[in-house]
Amino acid sequence: MASQTAPILFQWAIRLWLDANLFRSSIKETDRARYISAGEYLDLDSLLLITFAEILVIVQCLYDVKRSPAKSNPSDVPGALNRLDDFVAVHIQQSDYIHFNGNLYAWHRYLTHLYSKALKDECGYKGPIPYWDWVPHCRDQRKSPVFDGGRYSMGSNGRYEPHGNTTLTAFGLHLELTPGTGGGCVYKGPFQDLTVHLGLSPTIAPANRVVLAALPLENAGPTANTSAPSALDYNPRCLTRDINPSWSQQSCLNNVVYLLQCPDVVCLEKRADGWETIPQQTQQQVHSAGHFSIGGLQNDPFASPGDPVFYLHHAQLDRIWAIWQGQDFENRKLALGGTTVPFTDSPNAPLVTLQDPLSFGTVGPTITHEQAMSTIDYDMCYIYD
């Protein structure tokens, strides 16, 4: 047992280690739910105040076209059919302002909150939104009950299809993502029948798989270049995944603890995505690894919210930020850092401020950065266990 004089970070490391076999949820007000990895401890159903099956049914509500039709303006987002599409659309439209910069944590915190709010207000869900703790099965997420295709899972891996690298060009970067263990459609469990509507399709060659992800500023809205495909157009296809152990190993406990050792927000932003020194240098990428370890649609940095696991991944990233803030809450609650431009430390780039607007289109109001800085202020009221 850690002594009272043990460093706070060490205590958090112990906590993360003890949690390593749990797929937990956030605590919303007095609600509490816990999902135990199947077969490892006690009988699953006897531990739940709400069943994970209920969560899955409610999530499916958001992509039911009749029950939850899209609210996006068809002239802006012609491909949106359901409420899940609305969340994908705003992420596509805002992507250039919310990645690899000072808006990463705050914008995604509030989007995750809005997703939880939609489940409650529009679909009747009464429990907390769970997060996906990457650590327990970071060596290979195929072994996780989160992705085993069972009743309480988030669905299976994609069906195996031989393929080469995925080439990703976005935010001024060119990445070659090595092949994973799937590549095809989710074929088992929840979301096997989910149809993805937005985002550009990957181009698949016999020895190479390429994700074409256009910058949203070039393709969004009524001023779109009609001669080029738009990520906001109607593009129906199955949900794909490509679980990749080489990426998932970057989200193991040692890298989470290393991220929590950051002294300031600038470090927290850069270290999460591996550009603490220069973007070209190989570094651990906890945030990116969460996406790329699942692959498929998660390899698309714009349309990735079309896979419901996106929100569990970002709830975990939000949890990490909340833990970091909680180590010195008085000084870190409103701690800012970085600019509004991806991969930019230039003194000429606009610095993030507490009064900067964060926009959420049809899924929520425009708020200030300050209003997303705490999980217990503004209209948010939750903590993480």
C-alpha cells in the first residue's frame, strides 16, 4: 500500500495498474456501473446496476434513421441520415481546428459529453457512458472482451482481408500504417450491421490500402468543390476494423504513466500524439494509438466518430486528462497551452485562450474553451472512477 508521502503520480500509477483488468465506466452524479472482463472475476450480470447490453441498444438508437433522423442541413451535409451522422459531420467540419493543437482535449471532452447527453435526452439512456481502458489488453486488443464480438462487446474485429499498408495523408502528414489483423467489415456482435454514411472510401489495391481523407476545410459545406468527392456526401458502406497489435502496444501502462508525467498542457498535447520534439521523430502516441490499434474507419482522422468505439476511446483520453488535472487541480483546472493551428509552435500562430469558441454544429451549442475545462462545471457533472 502506498504511503501518504508517496508521490501523487506513483499513486495514480498504482491505481491504473489495479484497474488493468477492468473495462470501467464514468460515474455520472450518483450513477455507477462497472464492466468486468468476461470470466475473469465475478459473474458479470450480478455486478451491473445497468447492463452493457442496454448501452448497446441505446447507442443503436442514434443510427436508427426513423427514430433519430439527422438534424444537419442537407445542403451542408448531404450524406447525413441519422444522429450519429451529425456527430461525424461536425468532427469532419472542425477537424483542422481540434487536432494536434491546443483544442484537442477540450473539444473532444465536450463532444463526448454531448454524445452521452444525446443518448440520455433522445434515446432514454439513464446510465453513465463507459470508457475503454486501453491498458488491460494493450498487447493485443483481439483478446479484449470489448472486441470479442460477444453480447457485451463493441463488436468484432473486421473480417480478415489480405492487404498492405494504409497510406494516410492529413494535417500535412504522410503516414504509412502497417496492416492489421482484419481489414474487412465487422462481422460479429453489436454494430455488425451498422452502415457508415459519411467519409471518403479507402482505395484498395492488391498490395496496398490507402485512406483518402480530404481536408474538411476544402470540402465542407455549400461552397464545396463539386468536382471532387466530399467527406460529407452520402457514401454508404459497412463498418470496417483492422485491429493492429503493433499500434495497441503504444497504449500500455508505461506510456500512460509517461503521459501523466507531463509538467504542462503543451507537453500533454504533444506527447499524446508523438510530436513532443518534431513530427517526423518516432515517439509513443497514446491518442493516435487508440485509433490506429482498431484501424479500419478509425484510420480516418475525420470520419472516425462513425464507429461508436470512438466515444469510448475519447472518454478514456478525457479520463487521462482529468487524472492529470486532478494531480494539481487548483493550478491545472484552467491550464492552457498551444496554438489553434495543428503542429505549430510559431509565435505568429494564435494562442489558445479561455474565451476561444468551440463549435459543435447541430449536436450542441457553441461554448468557450473555459466551459470545457472541468467535468464538474458548466453543464457537465461527472467524475471518473
